Amino acid sequence: MTVRIAPSILSADFSRLGEEVRAIEAAGAEWVHFDVMDNHYVPNLTIGPLVCEAIRPHVQIPIDVHLMVEPVDALIPMFAKAGANIITFHPEASRHVDRSLQLIRDSGCKAGLVFNPATPLEWLDHVMDKVDVILLMSVNPGFGGQKFIPSTLGKLRQARARIDAHVAAGGQPIALEVDGGVKTDNIAEIVAAGADVCVAGSAVFGAPDVDGGYRGVMQALKQAAR
Ligand code: DX5
Ligand code: ZN
């Protein structure tokens, strides 16, 4: 299993977003990670469906929309229309988790749940068949550039065991994504713990090549993960 890298554009140059997403795709990024913050569920404010629509024509790879918003549902069809491929949300932020997951799938996107460091995996118990992505936060959501919380490794192993058991019982495949503080010096243990998609914001956009591309750091991340 080779790891997929999802650079978080939270750390990109927002004045040149089109160029930045083209550069990460050219450097081998598998997904574009798109952090949506509402200054309510998290103490920061970022980008919405209009920006998703603006970057959509610049890349072929999936846009992975991470909703850090409360409430959740009204934004789902808007992001689907804006070209999102994957939409994940925090279960605490939705009154009706099952309905939100279904709404994402009905709008033609892959659906996922996001777990804060202190959010238990039990939220998965009755919705495994409706989840395409499990995203474990390895920092508290709201800001890029934070330090990886080590207890995420044990939680990753637990999530991996849940997914493997689900698939062995005939269930659909589920991606296991990790978000926050992923760097070249810890990606190996993160992947060994079971992650197959790694979000990396500051690690990627903070290490441009001399030509402004990101081939060097993307290669370094993938090599370290092997
Ligand atoms: C945090 C965001 C992350 C963040 C990751 O709330 O969800 O996607 O951008 O940034 P780094 O990789 O810098 O921790
Ligand atoms: Zn994120």
C-alpha cells in the first residue's frame, strides 16, 4: 500500500491559489485538501464554495473538503456543486450524522467523518457502511503548523483494525486519512500505524523548490513513508 499525500492549501499562498494547486498536482499530490473554517466550530475563518469553484478547473485530482463548520448540512450541496469530490465533517457538528453522510453521497461525493483528538471512534459504530473516509485529526482543528499529537498513532491502529474487519466482512473500502503535523520525520510511523492518506500543509507549502514547485518535498514525504 503506497501512501497518498493530500497537501492542505491552508498553508498555500492564497493570492496565487490556482498556481499553487497546479504545482502540487504536478508534484504528484493525490488529493487537494481544502480546509473550511467558520469561526464558530473552530476559532478561525477560511474559504468556502466560491474558492472551491475557482480552483476546480486548475486540477484533475480530487478536492477533499474538510468541513470545520457547524451546522453542516446547508454547505454540502454547495460544495458538491462547486466541484468537491470528497466531503468530510465532524460528527459533533451535525445534529443528524447519518443524514449528513447520506446527503453527501446523494450529492455525488465520497463521505467522511472527522475525529478530533478527543473524539471517540464509537461515532462509527452504526454508520460504517455509509463512510468512504475516516479522517483522524492529529492536532486540534483550526490552524496549520501545529505539532503532531502522539496518541493519534494508537487511534490510527484502532481505526485501521475497524476498517480491515469491515472490509473482511464484505464492506466497502474506506480510506484512513490523518491531518495535522505530518512531516518527513514522522510520516513513516504514521503510515506504519495504518494511515493511507496523509494531509500535509506547512510541510509541503513551507518547503518550495527553487522554481516554486513542490517536487522535492513531495518526493521526500513519499520516500520517507516507504
Ligand atoms: C487544521 C487543518 C489541517 C492543517 C494541517 O485544522 O485541518 O488540514 O492545515 O496543517 P499542517 O500540516 O501544517 O499541520
Ligand atoms: Zn484539514
